[in-house]
Amino acid sequence: TINWAAQYFAVAFVAQALLLAWSGVAGRIRFGGVAAWRQRAAVCVVAAALFGVPLLERLAGRGWSQLEAFGTAPDPTAIGTLGILLLTRDPSPWPLLTIPLAWCAVNGAFQWTLGLPDALALPLIALVALALRVASALRQPLRPSVR
């Protein structure tokens, strides 16, 4: 095994899928009603997952059969998940962000160790998604609690 963490993240990704499904069924994830700037940013992050990751890999010299696709490979799937979660209304699903963010950090470090030219792309996209989510949380007006 080249990346020893991959087997643990495989289990984590299954847990992520179950958490996403449960959150959707339980009504904990609600879409719509987010600021226009956040919608545009989310579309850009999802576009990075769908098109940016394969393009960067192709530019880095990988063959067409080696390109990773959203839903079938962990890097674009993690980025796409972060982008989709940017579209959710607050209260933000912070626990749902942990697995994709952790994967971006661990695999970015792994790629850096291997000396891959696109190693920083994954962590940078994750940082942008995290910064957008934090900025959105900070922009929310303080609401008095209703009891």
C-alpha cells in the first residue's frame, strides 16, 4: 500500500455517506436561502471537483486513464462534498465537513511527500471552502434564542 491512511479513510468515507444520508432524511441539511456570494463560491468549488481536479492532473502529466472523477475517486469527491455543503443553510453541518477536510489535508501531505507538482491544490481548495464556510458563519447576525 502506498498510502497507509487510505484504508482508514475508506471506512471514513462510508461513514460520511451514511452521515450525509441520515442528515438528509432527518432534515438536518437544508438547501437554499444562502447568500448569492456563497452560492457562486459553492458552484466554483463543485466545478473544481468536476473539472479542475482532472484538468490539474492532466496538466501535471497524468494519462487520461489516470484522471480522477467525482464520485469514483476520493480527491474530487471530497472537494465536491465541501462545495455541496457550502450550499446548505445554517446551522452549518460542521461534523459533515471533518472527513472531507481531513482527507484533503492528509492526501495533500502525502502528495507533497511524493513530490507531485499539484500536491498543494487539494489542501488549498479545502482551505478556500473552509474559509467560505467560516466567513458565512461569521456574517450571520446574532439571533436571540427563543425559549
